[in-house]
Amino acid sequence: MTLKPSAGNTSELVWIKSSYSDSSNGHDCIEVATTPGTVRIRDSKNPHGPQLRVRPGTWADFLAYAAYEG
């Protein structure tokens, strides 16, 4: 997986989306932006909508869980 900056964003945050989102409908994805104390998650179809904010450790735990193939 590679991460790509989200196009058309003018905020101070750099939103990225996974290369796995390049499916038949590339807009069905989440985007992630990091700051020193938080990881922000939003729906790529609604960039001005609500954002989920979690601590970096919580995000790392989620990624480990999501990647687990057991």
C-alpha cells in the first residue's frame, strides 16, 4: 500500500488516502491527516463533513488489528 495526498484540498492539513482506494469507485474511501497529537479520519466523499480524531497510539492499534489475518 502506498499513500497519496488528496487532490483539491486547501486546508493546512495534508489528507492522504490509500492506494487501495483506486477501485472501480475511487471515492469510496477514508482519508487520514496527522498532527503531532492526533490522527484525523474523514470520509473522502464528504471532505467538509465530520472528522473522527484519535490518538496516534489508538490509530496504530487499529491498523494492527485491521491488518491481522488470523
